Amino acid sequence: MKIAILEAKTVSKGDVSFEEIYKLGDVDEYPLTPAEKIISNVGYAEAVLCNKTPFTKDILEACPNLKYIGLCATGYNNIDIDTCRRLGITVSNVPAYSTSAVAQQVFSFILYFAGKTSQYAEYVKEGGWIRSETFSDFAFPITELAGKTIGIIGYGSIGRKVAAIAEAFDMNVIVNTRTAKQDSTVKFVGLKELFEQSDFITAHCPLTEDTKGLICRDVLDLCKPSCIVINTSRGAVVNETDLAAALNSGKIAGAALDVLCEEPMSEKTPLKNAKNCIITPHIAWAPLETRKRLIGIVAENLKAFINGDPVNTVT
């Protein structure tokens, strides 16, 4: 089978091997594939492996040999699924591979704001403790998580993992989800109640027409002034202009984002210089162990397709 890896650099900097994929056919590997080279890089491939490469109707129709798209991701909003169904192209994704990693990043954000560890480390490095009159120099207010309320938007595998960790910190967990769930350990609430009650709000929902711009002025106006907003889902779930305004006006206390509407980050993002806002470059999913797991599942997905029994299909 002719296979094209279109975005190798997005999942490996040479630290994750594609050996298992090379065993499955004749492979062309590209570090990245810009939009103007998608059709030529796909070439005669019957299977492509990609991450964020857009496969529109026109591109799909221009690749007559293509029978399989293997996503190196969970989300598939970059693929025209309806056209794939019409053309008989199987699309597989990788669900739940990064659950622990993303939940870990959420709590690194929460602890950044609650414990002020980096702020205290810098304070000590600059001689603050040396100048202190007391043995315990609590120069900046810190927060105990026990008893605080975390509001989780979306309750898939990552949302559930975040809830479990929050419970270990003795936090109160409230959840808003479009799909009814059975879970007696959390409280399911409406979106208005979630924004009104939460000390921390974290988004774990897919990007749909309903969730685009979900975190906007209307709901941010409901928040406590001490609230911290976290997004590790999709950038467009947040209205960045509204969030920047809420931060700069003191409407909320802080925000932490691993995803933005435009990636790589634009110089023009309104959040670039927003107060009390930390941004990481879409790396919550990217620990070495997680990327190795991802490529292993991608290879297994492709192998299953070749064997005539495709798995993790979204078409």
C-alpha cells in the first residue's frame, strides 16, 4: 500500500519512531504539508496520515486513489466527512490517547494560580526571602483547593479525568454537558449556574457550531471576580476578544490557555498581552509517552484498515 505521512513534524521531533507504519507499505514522509502542496504530497497514496491538514471537498475529489485518512488526533473538524462518505474514504481518529496528559496540564494551570509557585520561586531568587523579617514569607496570597468549585464544560474522557483529580483535591465538581450522564460523584448543572458558581472553569468540549464562542462576554459577566478560566479543548470555544476584556477589566482573576483560535499564535491575538493570562503552545497532549501512544494507535488503525476491519472510524 502507498502511504503518505503529511505532517510528521507535528507529532515527532525525531524522538518518536514511525517504524511500525513503515512496515505497512511504501511510505512517503513529509515534515509538513502546506495547503498548496496537499494534492501533490498525497500523490498516488491510498492512505494518508495527517494531523491538521485540511481535506476539503475539492482536495478529496482531486485524490482519486485515496481510500483512507488516518488522523494523528482525536478531532476531525479539518476533514470533510460528508465528502469522505460519498467517496467511500474511511477516516479513523485516535480517541482518548491524551486523557491523562491533558488533565495533568489542566491542574498545572490550576496550581500555577493557586500556589503561585513560579512567582514565589522568582521572589526568592531575587532576594525576597533573604530580606524577610519572618521565617515564613507569604508575600503573595495562595489558595487552598479543598472546598473550591471547579466547573467542567464537557464530560468525555478528559472531563471525567479532571473531575477525578479534582475530587482528590477535595474540590466540589459541577459539570455542564450536552449529553446526559449518570455519575453520582458530580453535580450536573446548566451553563449559567456553572459560570456563576465556579472558582475554576475548564473547557473539555468538542468544537461545534453550538460551542464556537461559548466562553464569551455573556457568560463571563456571570463569573466571580476570583474565577480562573482554562481552555485546553479548541481555541474557538473562547471568544478571545471578550476574554481579554474580562481579564483587563478585572471581571475575572485569570485565564490559562493551551489553544488559540489561530495556531501558531498570531501577533494580533487580543490575549497576547492580557492581564493574568498564561498561554502554552498547544502542548497539553504532547508528552513523549503520549505521542508514542498516539503513533502506536495510528499504526494499529491503519493495520486494521488494511486487514479489512477498520477501527476508530468516524465515517
